[in-house]
Amino acid sequence: MGNWVVNHWLSVLVLATWLGLNVFLFVHAFLSYDKADKYYYTREILGFCRRTLRKQLDHNLTFHKLVAYMICLHTAIHIVAHLFNFERYSRCRQATDGSLASVLSSLAHQEKEGGSWLNPIQSPNTTVIYVTFTSIPGLTGVIITIALVLMVTSSMEFIRRSYFEVFWYTHHIFIIYFIGLGIHGIGGIVRGQTEESMEESHPYTCAESFEKWGDHNSHCKRPQFEGLPAESWKWILAPAVLYMFERILRFYRSQQQVVITKVIMHPSKVLELQMNKRGFSMEVGQYIFVNCPSISYLEWHPFTLTSAPEEDFFSIHIRAAGDWTESLTKAFEQQHSPVPRIRVDGPFGTVSEDVFQYEVAVLVGAGIGVTPFASILKSIWYKLRHADHNLKTQMIYFYWICREIGAFAWFNDLLASLEQEMEDLGKVGFLNYRLFLTGWDSNIAGHAAVNFDKATDALTGLKHKTFFGRPMWDHEFCTIATAHPKSVVGVFLCGPPALAKSLRKCCHQYSSLDPRKVQFYFNNENF
């Protein structure tokens, strides 16, 4: 529990603040409708009123999803509540029993422009559907609900992975959503009595004698009503200003010239781009957004930097796994065509930047998820060569899990250089790496078995042998905990959610309750 609090205290604090603010706003609005005198007659028809105010936040990807779920929940509550409201509006408008609710529902619809009406249903023959599609609140409500449904459904994992363009373009419907939300309350469906009318005919003194409203002998006049001014814009304005500022800044940075210095095609359809950009500065594990105008002017895709801060260029590795990445790969494969123009925005920080703050680091990459750790390993190579005395890390465990044997060739030279550098510096134990192959056939296994006694691995040419299958994480964590009984161990993953769940569980299981002994802290890359 203590480790979880240390890792997530900031997210918990932000979440608690956000939820607390929403609860406060809801209670404040509810009490206002429930207690304020000017809503006396509104309560007579609806029984009670509510208003949900929500603040849109986008702290990180996980928090962004949580806010989206809360928006969907509040939208459902909002719609259901309006259905109940309009059912009562309709019932009261059709009533002929002479009750207060029926009298209020029939007030001055012939003078609707004058603002004296209370029930939005103008006549007993008016349907709820008609009001929905002919009023500003109703029509905008339908539009923003459809926009929300499209954004949520297109954000499903399957669509994002397989049809990223659908997700990307559909998600930008949020512009329509926020515009509709801003004007949703202009029509003033929920109305209250005007201040002037309350001074002339206070509901506490005139509600009981509603039959005599307007009589010359009565001091109670017909009440006058007004709609609430739209308030949603107050909650949209600040995020919209911040968003526009961020977009302007990103546009400025993306217009800076990017020079592609080297293009390398690796096995398993992986493209490496080495680039230069004036004023570009990075840290290990960071990522950038990449755009290729010749493919799509609007699409920006995140890619982890695989170069080290010490190098005079920055690089990314792109695996062809979708329409955009395949188009980019084909564009660079064409021999006699000009090099496509690339725009870059970033870099942006990730949890991997903290890797050198731990005494012991465990790096776990699955497939192309190895890219942030390539940057870290390269940086270590430079730090060891230049005898960086500020390096706090004492040992690194590196696990790379791949389906195809060709994938290991992406960073084969890097691992071989690290092996040689460790030997030359007498730090063979500093880097303990293990490669796991999860997809193989009998020919590969037989070839590895026949050449097992050789000094180098038959599959990769490295001194460490390739393992077949997946790591036994309980065994690995137990071994690390035994080897470093009093160390703080940072576990970093760039891989699928199932693997993240297993590693998070092991971090909690093998961390000691004694804070002076081994502690595992889990860090996960999210894109």
C-alpha cells in the first residue's frame, strides 16, 4: 500500500480535488434550485431540479479516460433527468384539473417572446420530440450527445490500433461538442421567477390563491419568469484558451526545419530515421510527435526517441503496423523519389526519464516497445565511456520479449557494443540483459540447440543466450530482491496491459514492508 501511495499520490490528489469540486458544484446548484424562492413555481411542476456542472480536465492519458467515463455517466444522468422533466412538463400541460401546475403550464404562451412562460411545451398537442428538435437546448443536446457517442466508440482499443485515422479524425469532433455545450443553455428551458415579479407576487403569499391571479381585488399578479443565462461557457473558456495556446505553440515548433540525415530499413518492417533540428534537446526515454504532410497534413503520431542525449542527432524507429506507418515506410523505400518532408513536435517527457534516479533499474520491452530503453542503453554506453561519476544506477536488468527473431537485429549492434564496453571497463555485471523469443519453429529451436555450446548465441551473435518462451516473473523478481536486499528498484515497462498487470503485481508482492529493505516501484509507458 505504501508503494502505491508513493507512485500515485499526485494522481490521487488531483482526482480527489476534481471529484470534490464536482460534488461541491452539484450540491451548490441543487440547493439553489431547491431552496431559492424564485424557483418556487419551477419546483411546483418538476418537483425538484438539478444541474450538473463538470470541469473538463486532461491531466494524462489515464486521467483523460477517467474524465471521459465521468462525462458519459453525467451525460446519461442529464438525459434521463430531462426525460423525467419533459414527461412532467407534458403531463402538466395536458392537465385540465385546474391545479397550480396546470395553471403555471398554460401561462402566457401567446406571449412567449415576452418571457412569461414557465412550461416549454406550448400546447397540449405539442410533443416532446417537437420541442427537442425545435429548441436550442434540445437540438444542441442531440448534436453533442451524438458527437460524444462517436468520440467514445471510436476510442476503443481495437479501433485505435487498427483504424487510427478513424479514431484521430472522429476525436476532433470535440470542437463541435464544446461549441454545442457552450450554447446548450441559451434557450433557458429551466426558468425562475423574475425579481420584479417576486416583489409584486411572492410565491409564499400568492401560491395558495393562484385562482385569483390577475383579479382586480387581489394583490397577487400573474408571475413572470425568465430563463437562466448560459453558464457552460464559464467552464469551457479557460480550457479552450489553454488549448488554443498549446496548438499555436505546437504549430510554431512544427514549422522548424527537420533534416533527415540517415534512413535505415531494419528487419520486420521497421524504419529508422535519424534527424537533426535546430535547438532540439532531449532526455532519455522521451518521445516526439511526427507528421508527414505528403501522407496526411493533420495526422500526428507519437514515437519514442531511440537516440541518446549525448548523440548529435535524434532518431526514431517506426514499425509498419497501420495505414499511416505503412505509407511512410513505402515513401522512404522509393529509391528515385525525393525524401518526404517530416515535421516534428517535441520532445515530451515520460516516466523513463527517472531511470537514473534508481540504484537498480529493471527495463522490460515487448517488441517495438524496446525503443525507450534503446535510448537509455545508449546513454549508459556514453556515460560509462566518459566515466560519469554522477551516475547513481549501479545495475540494470534488461528484458526484451519479441515474437520474431528478426526483431533482435534492430539493436543488435548496440547490445554488442555494450557487452564489449562492459568487458573493457571491468563492469561485466553492470548490465544483465535477457532476450526472449515467443514465436519460433522446430528449425529455429534445433539450430539453437546444436550451437548451444558456442561462445555466442546462434540466433543473435551476442554472448547472452536467447531464451524461448516468456519470462517467469516470480523467479526474476525473487532473484533481484535477493541480490539487492536493501536497494530501491525502478521497474520500467513499455508493453501491453496484460504484461503491465503482471509486473505491477510482482512489484507489490516482492517489495518489503520494511522501508529500509528492497522496494520495487512500477513505471509504465502510456501512448
